[in-house]
Amino acid sequence: MIGSRHATVAHPVILSGIGVHSGEQSSLRILAADESHGIVFQRTDLEGSAAIPADLDHVADTDLGTSLVGDDGETRVRTVEHVLAALSAAGVTNAIVELDGPEPPILDGSFLPYLEAIREAGLEDQAGKVPVLKVRRPITVQGDHGASYVVAPSEGLRISATIDFPHPAIQRQFGSFDLDPATFRTELAPARTFGFKEQAEALRERGLARGSSLENTVVLDEDGIMNDGLRFEDEFLRHKVGDILGDLMLLGSRIEGHVVAERPSHQGNVALARALREDQLRSPEGAAIVDAQKILQYLPHRFPMLLVDRITHFESGKRIVGVKNVTINEPFFQGHYPGHPIMPGVLIIEAMAQVGGLLLMDTIENPDEKVVYFMSLDNVKWRRPVTPGDQLVFQLELIQFRRSICRMRGEGFVDGKLVAEAELMARVMDR
């Protein structure tokens, strides 16, 4: 759904109404944001509250909707999936979503009012390219309550879904949709959220569905649909597909793949998004953001001990992904298992440590004057051999950094399969 270029709203978008779960009135404003700002929620009713980025690292819970939490651990916004789906369908990648309450207004329960308001405001194109998450191999994910997903390579984004409820008005429904803007607007955006009358009292006791009514929700009782009618015969299924798109927006990438979902849920959708992100991080095919020439500026190692070829992902102070191409010309193959070349396990961990060293050099002052010495290794495990022709992908996460001592956790993958893992402790010292 997201286009190839970044875009923001050309004019403010303003909508008001009741929150479906909180039952509180709220107003929402979608404002323009700079390129690469992403989608960020801001609670204007809470003075000094933290901004809440719409990404996977800020998901708070997925109970009958997707809720986000700020870095302060307190500021929250719930039920964001309708807004995010509409932003995705419209092609908006950067925006500030101001909200004077705990959740966006539910409006008529569908995605359409948000989409039409954004379209009316218009878009302002931005120069940068939106990152593309291209599915390169099948991925399977299990969610809660029987939810399951398979994602396969495909051109563009397609979502196929099946729902199954023990109710005569729903039962089993299936649909498959190409997620282009025109299809979303006509085939998915009008589909409303739904719920069951028999569950209403229990949900309200839990602080949920307090704003739900026949004006914004398709309600089912034991006899059938309590509303005047449906917008589509399979409106329930179509709304679920729209929810999947909204939750996948948390990736911040344009997705190319075919999602096949069985009994999708918000918890399952978020688990799917996380699995896609992890698989992307483990892929050696990402573009280099730090190449070999720049690596030489940061690491003191040289041939034959420089074991990092490029860095493909970097989040300052959080995580890093680096690639090592293993070839038959590696000097250690001459004496290590001649005739049956296997990369020495200690060198796999050494390469992992070098990637970790690059993560640290961004967190300290005057990196040219510092060097990273590793102090200890814990929980080191080698899962499978690494041989010539393999591409090792290392993913390291910074666990703790106090004074000059840091702890990291690292994993190494070949073709998405774990080959080695370790916990590393290092000290940053003067050269």
C-alpha cells in the first residue's frame, strides 16, 4: 500500500467522535511531518507526555485492538489500527497524529471516514524512498486462539484470509485481495468492526466496548444481525483484512508478499509483523549502509582477521546487523579440516564480536581514540557448521551499557537458520 516515495499530508486532517472502548469523546488531528519521521502519536490531553512512535517496539497490548505505549512506559493510545490502515492505504508514511484522549474516534466503525478525510486533505510528496520488505521465502507464524499465518513471495502485497465463528451469520468466510489503493477504498475500507451482544457486558466490566453501539459496530445476537444490514455479505472478513493491513503498518516498510491468514487476530498480526522484521534482519540481501571501506575506519582489524564485509541494519544504541561472506579462499580453510572445510567456531564468534564492536563505536565519544576489548563470553552455542559459499548474518542487541562496560547478545544465521549464538561482555578503552 505504501508508495515507493515518502509522503505526508498536505493539510491537517481533523476528526472527532467517541472511542469504541473508552467511551470517551476525542478529537484527532493528523499533521504533516518531516521525511523519515514516521507515524507518531501525541497525546495533547496529557501535559508533557511522551510521543508514541507507531512501530513494533512500542506495542503495549493487542486485546481487541492494538495499543501503543510511549518510552515513558505510561503514555498510551489504544485502537490505532483503523487510523494506520487508512494512512497506509492513502500512502502517508510520515505524520504526527495528535489525540486529546486515550483512543481515536471509532466514527462509523470502518476505515472509510479516515481514508476519505486524508484523501481530501491531499498528500505532499517527499524525496526519500520507502524501505521495501520483500518476502523471499515462506514464513509461518502461529498466533493465539487458533490464528495462523503463512507468508510467501509475491509481487506487491496480497492478503488472503479465512475467519470462522460459531454463529450462523458469519460461520466460515474466505476472501483474497490485492492491497492496491483502489481495491482498499472500494472493497475493504467500508467494512465495519463487529461484536457479539452476549459478550458486551463482560467486555464493559473489563473497560472495553464502552463506546460500542449500532452506530459504529455490526452487532450480532443469537438470532442474527441487529443492524439494518451489511455493506458486504462478507463484511466481517473484509474488516479483518483491513485490520491486518493496519497492524502491518507498524513495520514502517512497503511489503511485497502474499499473506495467508487463518482466523487472524491483532496478537497474531503483530506476531506476523515481528516475524517479517526478524526474517528481514537475517537476510544477507539488504543494501549496505556501512561498507568495507568504512568498516576499516572503525575496526582495528586487517586481513586476515577482518571478518565483517558490510552492515545492513543499524539502530543506534539498540541493535546492528552485519554480513560475512564465507569463501573457499579464506586462509583458515587451508589448515582447518582440509578436504572438508568448516569455518572454525571461534572465528564465527570473532566475526560476531566485530559486528558488536561496530555497534558500540557509535555510542562513545571520540571513537577513533577508542578500542573495544571483549572480556567474557557466556552461553556460547554452535548449532550447525558454516562452510564455503555461506553468507553469515549476525544480529546483535545491546543489553546494557554502563560506564565503559557493555553486554550484548548475538546470533548468527545462514539462510535464516541459527548457526551460533552467544552473550558477550566488552570494555571500551583508550587505544
